[in-house]
Amino acid sequence: MLLWRADGKHAEEVLLEGMPLGYTALAEYEEIELKMGAGDTILLMSDGLAERLNNEDELFDYDKTLKAFESVASKSPDDIIQHMVSVGNEWADGRENDDDESFICLKFK
């Protein structure tokens, strides 16, 4: 999960331990509580973008994913998701993605 704090204009990764969602009904998950302010944004995503390969077999990686999110986090959820998909496609430069790319974006008022 990536979190954008509008008041400080910065993004951070929030790591939650546990199995991937939907893997098994028996999985246990860590819970955290966050106070959200106006303009704060959460981006939930699969690992498909961070693990996307380019034609040189290089990973896009989580640092680039965080920077891509931070560059558009103040925009609308639709704009954020479109940007994330776009940077992945640019990175891959025509190479098919071997994994799913799933995003859920929440912006708080």
C-alpha cells in the first residue's frame, strides 16, 4: 500500500504482513489504523507494476513505483491509476506483462 500525505506532500510505503489477499480463506492479516486527512490518498496494488520487466529484463521496482505515485498523488484517483499503468507500459516498451496489474485508489475529503 502506498500512502500520500497531502499536508506534507510526500508518499510512503506502508507494509502489511500476511498472505496475498484471496490466497486462502484461512489467512490471517495484520491490521493497522491510520488517521486520514483531506487530500490524503491510498493506492492499493498488486505487485504487477513493481515487478514489471523491460526488454533488458530489469524490474521496474518499488522505488520507481513510489516515485511514480508521488508525482501524481495530488490528482484524481482516475488520473493516478492511468499514470501508473502508463509508466509501466513505457518501462516495458512493448514487452508483454507476465503478471496482473491491479490498482485501487482512495482519496479522502
